[in-house]
Amino acid sequence: MHNSLAFIKFKIINVIPLCNAKNPMKKVFITRRIPSIAREMLTPYFRVDEFTGDHPIDKSLLMKVVAKYDAILTMFNDVIDKEVLSKAKYLEVISNYAIGLNNIDLEQAKHKKISVYNLPDIVTDSTADLTFAILLSLIRQVIPSNQYVLQGKWKGTDPLLFMGEELQGKTLGIIGFGRTGQAVAQRALGFGLNVIFYNRSKKESAKGIEQKSFEEVLKHSDYISLHVPLTKDTHKMIATKDFQMMEKNPVLINMARGAVVDTDALVEALKKGWIRSCALDVTDPEPISNDHPLCSFGNCLIVPHIGTATKECRYNMAKKAAENIITHFTRAK
């Protein structure tokens, strides 16, 4: 069903609802299908509707939703800008199904006294795990070697076939040392990597982990992993001049947001060999079409923004996003 509101019905058992004659049941809209725990938690308290299409909700429908609902549970790629929020009449809560909030006009939300919530503590481990999954897949040529076998080309062991590289003793540079950056650093130590990191504010270093300037991280890293939120300051923070600063011809890993990297500069960096390869969980634009220049490089591994795509993480994200809405209205009483 496309561009439609599907009402989700659940049996309500042994629950004291947050409504009465004076306070009728409030309405919540979920902008994509997510693990059912969210609906199961919300329906005892609210009327819950959701968008059931197999694509992101379009802006025109989103504007209609904002005009009718008390709370919305949004995805990271739902653009909740000033134009959308201008239609809000009853909206009290935006619960974003993501750690980032760059898709929401926070100033306008504040102006309209709309509370905004995110999921800062839940996505860390899944995202850190995928950082190494795509890095190792790239440097050990996992995907091309699998294709080699499936295409019937494997005729016997070749000592020089699909030669990769070891992590041991190399230097990982982390840009952004929040929860996810720190989780990546801890995993890196287990692989025998030296870790340096850049963070705008001072962070405590530990054995094998050292804070450096932005320029030093770019110059001295064999692998550079991005873990910053997308803000005005971080938009295209990796541009042509930054690629030219990378003395060790590193591998670039982007687990942050696509627009943290200047895409045109990234294409140039791959063409000119300023970096030897890249692994991207995020792109700009997103989604990226298969005829985009980035998709023409054999040394560019792209996955479709699956950093949090584990059963455990997505379940907990749905649960927390629902909790944020319930807690808001409970406190409001």
C-alpha cells in the first residue's frame, strides 16, 4: 500500500491508558515498518497508524501527517524541515529512529515547542561491528574472491591469488570519538592496531589510543574511519585538500553520514590514488544509483546504510523509540 495510512489494531490488556473523557486517545504515526515491538508498546496508550509503503514516505504525505498527529516516529531520512513543521497543529513529539538528528529542523521544533528524541546509546555496537566487517571485506577481497568461486574460476590454490593485507601493526585513525568511535577503538586494539583519533573536544587517551589533531590523523593513518554527526561544521569535512593531505594512501571508511565526505572529491581521490580504497555504509546522494561514478570503482565497497541492521539493535531501537513517546506523555500528565 503506497502513500496510505494503515491503522494498526492490537488487543489492549491490563493497561491504564493515558486518556479519559477529558483527554481523548492521542494519535501516533510511524513513518516506516519497523520491528513490531514499537506498535505493541504504543497501542495500549495511543491510536497508532503507520506508512506501509516499501519506500520512504513522501513529503506531501508527511505534511498531512504532521497536521493530524500528536506524535510521529520518524526515520533518519525523513526530512522534517521548516516547511513540514509549519503544518503541525497538535504535534508534541518527534521520536527519531536514529542516533542522528540532522534530518530535523531542531530550531523550528523548539520554536513550536515540539520535543525531539533520538537513540544515542543503542546503535553503538552494531555500527562498530560493521566498521570492521566492511573494512576486512575490502582489504581481504572477500567479495571478489566469493564471486571468483561462484563464477567457476577456482581451479586450485594459487599462492598469489587475492592477496590482501593484515591489520596488525597498522594505524587506524578515527574521526569523531563519541560512543561509536570509542567502540571502534576498543575493537581495533583487539586486532593489534595502533589507534589515533581526532575529536573537537579533549578526550581521555588510553594505552594504544592517542588523541591527535585532525591533520595528524589524516597524515599518519593507514585506515581512516568517520564517526561524526552531520552538522554545519562536519558537512563535507573531508574534501579535496583533505584527501591530498593523506600521506599513507589510506583506506577511508564512512560510517557517519554521506555528506560528511565531498562525493566529487572522493571520486577524484579514487581516480588519482590519494586513497587506495574506500568502504561506505553511507553515501551522498542516498540511496546511490548503480550508474553513479563511485560504483565504477572495484576498490569502492558500498553497502546500503546497514550500520544498525542487526536483529538486536533494530529491536532495541524500536523499543526505545516507543518508550520515548510513552515517557513524554506520561511525564506530561
